[in-house]
Amino acid sequence: MTNVKRDGFGSRFGVLVAVAGSAVGLGNLWRFPYMVGTNGGAAFIILYLFFVVLLCLPIMFSEFIIGRRGEANAFGSIKKLAPKSGWLSIGVISVVTSVAILSFYSVVGGWTLEYIFKSFSPAFLSSDGSSLSSQFSNFSQSSFMPVVMHLLFLGISALIVVAGVKKGIERYSKILMPVLFFLVLLLAIRSLTLEGSGAGVEFLFKPDFSKITGQTALAALGQAFFSLSLGMGCIITYGSYVNKKENLFKISFMSAFADTGFAILAGLAVVPAVFAFGISPSEGPSLVFITLPQVFAQLPFGQIIASAFFFILLIAALTSSISLLEVIVAFCTEELKWSRLNSVLITFIVVGVFGSLSSLSQGILSHVTLFGKTFFDLFDYTSSNILLPVGGLLVVTFVGWRMERSNVLDELTSGGTISLKPILFKAIMFIIKYLSPIAILLVLVHSLL
Ligand code: TRP
């Protein structure tokens, strides 16, 4: 297939930055802490880690294998490997899920933007917990600014995707991601040394297994997929840009490790502070926007750190949202043969509308519910807890049962240049064929009961 976009990543570091950039985002710093908070703490984290190793890593290999073999967007890759089959549903799910995720992701991206501006005002950090909490709800429930900020965030992502990802955002990510890491580390240290943070540490590390229900298991599974950008063709799409010699194992391990490290660190930065300031850990999506400003207030140069933090969080969110956009845009350009500009424009309009609905569902549309959920919750819940696991299930089943075994081996060994012991290959195939699909099915079915 000849294709303008098939230029690919230049170096291993480039691939890593792109994949880790996609993985590390609001999922780690915003979603993980509040999911831990609403799903019972340590038991949730243990399940989460278990799913990352047992399920997410095999799915990540699988997506890379499909993408690098198929050399196209998610739909196109499957079409090449299994023409005219039901497997093409993977490609369809990828576009639908991408729209669904972006429709709440860019709203939270908008909140982040707003908080960059807020952090410049000296009054921001002198506020106490309850005024921070009402500040957040007043803002997020209003009808105008959050929608504007959402469109602004989406617009910036769209511009980057039109301009091409490689030279701009990746170059900056290489510098900003490590800086973000150190900032979150600093916050974690401050949060852990706050008086009364001990209860938070206990909440994070002392598991109460009676808290594990079908729903928490599904939430942990969904969060693992969400955080690692799995189950909707994102890594298939990025995989199609990966050099044939690259070691797919190594990239997968390193990205998963970096992403999980970020999530745990974010948990350490947020949860002990939640307890120290007497906030409820089950506060939900507003959690980081209320607790972190209080931690900033406890730091020297808090205001500068606050601005830097929200700015870098914005960058982390952008490197993720562009990967979501890229899934849709790669589909529209390669399958529908639209121009890149038109593809981005139409995606912007569609997500702009859905995202505005989910933003408004925090306020004036909060009474409009579907299956008992507001638009925001519906997009969030359905994508992470249903679409991503189903997508992941299809992906591993495809690689395990439909792809030629020799092609899978060829990809895993990068055309025979990497040695892989036959027994190890057998073990991987066993996990991909049986273990992962059965485990995902069990969690899905169990949560429905
Ligand atoms: N992983 C990103 C985060 O944690 C979000 C994201 C980017 C994503 N691409 C994805 C989630 C693909 C699911 C699927 O913020």
C-alpha cells in the first residue's frame, strides 16, 4: 500500500516517547486516583497491577503485531490480514471508541486548561478545601467556559494532528515528560509528609479484599486498558509506524512500566493528601482538581509549581488526545480517502458536539440520563468498561486464532533478528490464545451478574 503517512518513527526513543506519550495522560493523573478512591483503594491497585501484567502486556504485543504486519490504520491492518471478515469489527470499534473517549477526555483537557489560567491568580492557592471544591463545581457546572475550554483543547489537538505529530509534540515530550515525572514525585513527597497522610498510605497499600466485587474488577480492567491506550486500535495505528527491526517486547515492557509508574506516583501524590485534608476519596472526577491545589499551597513556590504542573499535565493530555485523534484520522484518510485536513475537521465537529454535551451534563444537562448515566459518565463508563475490554478481547483472539502463527513469530522476533526460545513463544501464544481472552470474558461476564 502506498501511503503518504507511512513515514514511521525514526528511532526507538521516538517510538517510546510516542507510545508512552499516548499512554501517560489524564488517565494516570486524573482518572487513576479517583478510580482508586471510588473502588476501595489497595485491593483495586493490586487487581490493576495484575491485569497490566497478565492481560495488558499480551494485548499490547498483539496490537503492535497487527499494526506492524498490517502497515495501516486499525481497520486497514485487519482488512489486509483478514479481508472481508467479521474481524473488521475491530476497526469499526476503534473509531467509535475513539470518538467516545475524546468526548469526555477533551472536556477534562479543557478543565486542565482552565486551571492553568486559575493558577496565575494568587487567590487560588490561599483558598481552603471547601472553597476549592465549590470553585471547581461552579466552574465545571457552568455552561459557557467549560465548553469553550473543551473546544480549545480539542482545537489544539486537532492542529497538532494536522501539522504532523513527529516533529512538534514528540520533541517537546522528550523534555516535558521527565519534568512532569519529577514534579509529580515532588508532590508525592509533600503529600506523604503531610500530617494525617498515614491513613491515605494505608488506603493505598493495605488491601481489603472484601472490597473486590465484579464491578471493581471491571473498573480495574477498564482503567488498565484506558491507561495503557489499549483495546481500540491506538497501538495498532502506532505499531504501523514502527520500524521492522524494532523489538516489540521491549517497547511494550518499557511503555507499560513507565505508565504504571506514573499512575502509582499520581496515587501517592493525591490520595495521602485527600486523607490529610479530610476530603472523601470517593469524590469522583473532581478529585485532583480539589486536592492538588491544596498540596501546592503547602509547597515553597507553590504557585509556580501549580502553573508548571497544570501546564505539563496539559502536554501529557495532548500527547494522549492526539493519539486518539490519529486513530480516527488515519481511518478517514486511508479508508475513506479524505484529505487529512477534512478528516481532522470533521472529527473536530463530531467530537466538538458530543464533548459539549458531556460538558453540559455536569450542569444544565445533568438531569438528562441514559441507562441512569449522564453523557459524561456514559462516554467514560461505556468506553472504558465495555468498548475497550471487548476491543482487547477481539484483538488477542484475532492474533491467537486467526493470524498465521508464523507471522506472529516473525513479528515477535522482528523477522528472525531477535532470538526467542521456542518454549517462550509457546507460553506467549498460550496466554494470547487462552488465558487473556478467558480472563477478560470472566471479568466482563462477572460484572454483568
Ligand atoms: N492512555 C491515555 C491516558 O491515560 C488516554 C488514551 C490515549 C487512550 N489513547 C488511548 C485510552 C486509547 C484508551 C485507548 O490518559
